[in-house]
Amino acid sequence: MKSREQEYKEIFIAEALEYYDALNRHISVLEKNPQDDQALAETFRLLHNLKANAKAIGYLQISDVSHKLETAFSLIRSKELSFSQEVVAVLFDGIDLLGDLITNIDNDTYGEPDPVLMRNLDIIVDSLSDSTIELAKVQKYNTAKSLSLSDLIYIPIKKLDHMLNLVGELMIDRDRIISLSRELDNDELKNVSSHLYRITEDLQYSVMGARLVNIGSLFNKFPRIVRDIAIAENKEVNLVLEGQDIQIDRNILQIITDSLLHLVRNAVNHGIESAAERVKKGKPSTGQLSLIARNDRDNVIITLEDDGKGIDLKQVRDAAIERKLIMPDVAKALPDTEMLSFLFEPGFSLAKEVTEFSGRGVGLDVVKNAIDSMGGRISINSVKGKGTTFILQLPTSIAVKGALLFEVDNIFYAIPLIHTEQVVAITTDELHEVGEVMVADIKGETVTVVYLHELLNAEEADMRLGDKSKLKGQIQNIIVVSYNNRKLGLIVDKLYRQQDIVIKPLSKPLDTIDLYGGVTLLGTGKVCLVLDVPAITRFFITRR
Amino acid sequence: MSKQGKKETDSVILSQAESVASPALTDPKESPAPEAAKVSAITEMVHLIVFKLGAEDYAIKIDQIKEVTVTPSITRMPRTPGFVKGVANIRGDIIAIMNLEERFGIRQVAEQEGAGSGVTYTLVIEAKEYSIGVIVREMPQSLNLAVSKIDKTPAFLQDINVHENYIEGIAKVDNRLIIVLDMYRILTSDEISQLSV
């Protein structure tokens, strides 16, 4: 991808120029006050970063000059080189040279750096302060410096948040205008509104694009973290990263940072076994941990996989029964995937010991809540003795989501597509009353089904979730949603279309009602409530 | 409930509401008679919006009110307390609509006079932390009043339930007793958290 490389390069240049400006500032301070340790340390840090960045992207001249300057400053710091007039002159020249190299990255005719200056740098670096070798005069080749401003700007994420909110409002109004233009059947208005549609769509994608960052900016922090935990735990772990250049909304990345850290720590602490134990089991002594990101339509999928000891289903089952989360006989029949979902229950932990890095009562429920909060999904697979895989399914953008619109009792609702599994229509005869609930066989799977009207609107005292006679009509439209590995069928009155919606969060005092993730305005101007699948599932479970 | 109100278009912003207020009065003895309060410019005045809940007159300071509009179509929100009527789209803002009669347990007066046109009004109130819409049955009136006419600490306030501290004071104007509400306290924090069923 050429554009991606181009983008890296632009970022490098912008950063490098900023470093260059800062270096000029600090060295000017140092010239007046050589004892300023802070300026010295800062200069040192900037040169070091510049060297590393330049080397990483392949600008060897820049990294070479930075290296020489860095060495010079380290000598000054250790008092082996004095900050004399001559030395200062050479250092200024060196920093100017850096600036020149950076601004001329794209200029093939720039040629080699001035050899005299390079030699001077070598002299002050190599021959220390007792040097008597003449520092050759460098002809001042930089007198007519032109000032330039960076091509990149930093924007506080808050400003982008505000812009995205405004775009959301605009889209809502746009849909309203389009629907009005159809009602009025005015050709000119239709033309204008379809143009408006295209522009707002472009605007939406530009603003969303401006908020995207590489997932690598988070992933690349993990090699060090994994190393540290592995050493503390005396384990051998090889971390594989993939898909660092997948892009995702910055705020979403922010929200999952702690969760991912928690999962990675868990994997090294409790997943991967010690080398000796692994060899005994016939596994390679080094444990494999992979953190992979990939795009899946509008979503980003992050997979964290280890080849450690896996999760003992029996232990989970016993713990769930012990904590009275499930009846023993039910537990026996529960599919493994559903059993594993108990790991996400608040306070549910299998960790027996607290280590420095994990097992402090912060459980997977916290991770799950974080993922839920932005409308993502998390699931877990594990085979005892083979390893554990966490799959995080995240929206690329917060504001705009694909959703399914439907109606219950004359109220419009939407459910984000990320939570819907499938939509089916079945006859009432295919629904069976089992205990207090209804179940149906949906594509070979027995799924609990609930009449949304009853769940939402019946008096709580006489809610009858298992009563088929409450249903209207012969054909029932069912939206199968999935939360925490559990499927739930929601019977709706009328099913509409699939549509991209802009979710407006509920403002105070309604923001504490967790049944609704927000509202959206339809093209008709009507308010549509966005159902929060995690909350509706929890609500169903408590009322069952 | 969700009948699409064409009326949305004839909602009135506050300044208009004020001018309409006096002529719209049906019962002359209910007139707030703002002229009666002498505009002596020295006495500190307060501008109230007066409305009826049940059989009593209530009032809110005008600076806590964003607008008065004919109640737009309200989308019910299942599983919220009864006094939350739902949400409405008021000029692009989604606002929670409340019925204060239900909130305060005020007995509703049977509607008979005026054949009950069915039109209700919504006061959009901006409190510190939230904005809410409050449904009232009659066109609210505006009233200018000397601050001194509001009795901030009538003795009986000590007698009633301590939770009901949303009453800021009692104003007495021409034999009328007006209960001045403190909108910042209309919802206690308990109630706000109670909203999350």
C-alpha cells in the first residue's frame, strides 16, 4: 500500500521537524546556560528518538548525524566534553544539517552532507576535550534559512468528537430532508437533497477517517509487556503480532486498551505454562501468543490466542454451580460455549493466586463491560490442554452503525447489527412453551424466544413470558440476537429494513436507563429507541 | 400516543408565548395582573411562568425555562417510571418528557371545561444537569412579581415531607397562592438512579 507508506513518511517528517525545532530551542538555552540539566536531558532524548525513528524508516544519513550528535551530548553530559565556543558552533552546524536533511528527504539532488562538518563532528566525538586538532571552519552555508511550518497538525480528540457529533446531527437532518422531498414530490428539491446526501456522506467518511489510527500503535506496546511478565513468571513466551496497520477509531482503541492488557496478562500468567511443564506435556518449551487484527466488513476483529493450558470446563461448571449461577442438572446439558460465557460473570474467577500482574479481582466482566459499552462483542474458545482464544469484534467507528429497524406496540426500535445473528419468520405452532419461556428450533438449534411486547410493556407483576397466547397473528418475526455466547430470539411486531443509523446518546436524566443505548431520529422525524442487547438480555434473565 | 403532530409546527417560542399569554386567558379573575405589581424599578422583580398542576398554581422562574411549545408527539419508553412519559424530538434535541402531576402525586382534576381540546403544552426546562419537558394542561402564563412577594420559608414547609424540598417558596398574589418550584431539585438523585430499572 503506497499511500500508507507515504503517510508514515509524512508523519516522520512532521515529527522530525518538530524535534528539530525543539533541538534548536534547547541548544540555544544550553549555549547560555551549559549547566541546564533539563535542557541537556531533553536534547539527548530528542536526538535519541530521532535516530531511532530515522533508522526504522530507513533514512540512514539522518540517523547517522543524530547518532554523532547524541554521542557528543552524552560526552557533555558526562563532563568529558566541555561546552566551549568551538564545540557549540559545531553542534549548531550539526543540528542545522539535520534540519536540512529532513527537509530534503524527497530531494534526490541534495547529495551528501558537508564532509568538513562531518569531520568536525567526528573530531569532537572521538578526540575528547583535550583535543588540539583544529576544528576546520565550516563555511556558513545556512545563512538564508527560510522558515516553514509543518504540514501536519495535531488536533485534540475532543474537537474531532465534536465534529463527529455535528456530522451525526447533519445526517439526521439530511434523511429528514430526503424524506420530505419525496413526500413533496418536487424534482428540484429531490436533486438538491440527493446532492446533499452525497456531500454529507463524504463528510462523514472524512471525519471518521480523520479519527482512525493504526492498531499497531497499541499492539506495538505488547512485546515489552509480554517480555516483562514472562520474565517475572519465569516463562518463555513468543509473541506474534499481525495486522498492525489495520485502522480503527481512536476512541475505540482507547476503550479496549485496558481490556487487551488484561487479557494478555491473563494469557501469560494463567494460560501459558512454565517451560518445564510444557516440555512434560510434549509442547515446545516456548509458549506461543498471537495478537492478530483483521478487517471484517465494517468491523475489526482482534484475536488473542495462546497455546497454553486452556480452560478447564469442569472447573468452570463447578464454580458456576457453587456460586448458584446455574442448576447442576442444567449445567450438565449446557453447550461448552455457553458454559465458557460464565467466565464473564461479575467476580467470576478461576485464579487461585494473586500475582504481581493479574488476579486482583478485576475479572473478565470488566473487560466485557468495556467492550459492551462501545457496542462490540467478545467471545471465548478454549480447549483444555491446547489453549485459549479470545475474539473481540469491534466497530470501526462509534457514531454510525448498521442497525435493524422494527416496531413493537407502535414504537420504533433499532438493534445494532453487530448483535444480530439472523432474522427468521416462523409460525406460532413452531414455538413451544417450556417452563416459563418459549423455545423454537431455529436452523437446528434450540433458541429461547421472548415476545418483546410482553417483556417491555406487560405489567411486571403479571408478565407471562412463556405464554404463547399473548402472541398476535400466525407468523412471528424473530430477530435472533446474541450476547455472551447466548442466543435469544426476540419476537417483534413489524420488521422493517436494515439502515445505517446515527445513535444519539440519551441525555440526563435518562442516561442511566441502560435498556436503551440511545435514540436515533428517523427520516420521518420520529424518534426510534435503540435497544441495548446486553441490557435487554440481562433484563430477560432477571425476569425469567 | 405517537400520533404525528402537525402541531409541532405551531409550537411557540417563549417570547411569543408571553405575548399570547394574557389575551388567551379565559378566566379574568385568574389574571396575573402584572401591572398591579408597581414597576417602581427599585423593588427587585422576578419573572415567573405560572401553570396549573391539579387544581393548584405552580410557577418556575423564567430563566430556567428554555421554551414553551405545544406538546409534540412523544415516544413512550417502556420500563421507565410512570412519570416519565417518554422522549420527544424538540428541534433536534431528544428531551425526556415528564408528568409532574404523577411525579408529585397530585390529584388530577377531571377535565370538563373547554370540552378538553386535548391540546397540552410542554415547558422545556433547562436545569443544571439535565433538560426535561414538563407537560401542562393549560397555556402557561407569565407573571412579573416582586421578589419580596415570595415567602421563601413558610412555616408549613417544615411540616411537610423533607423529601419535598423542590418547593422554593410560596407566592401570594391577589388571593392566589402560587407554589414556586426549584427546578434544580425536581428530580432527586435517588430518582435519577431509580430511572435505571
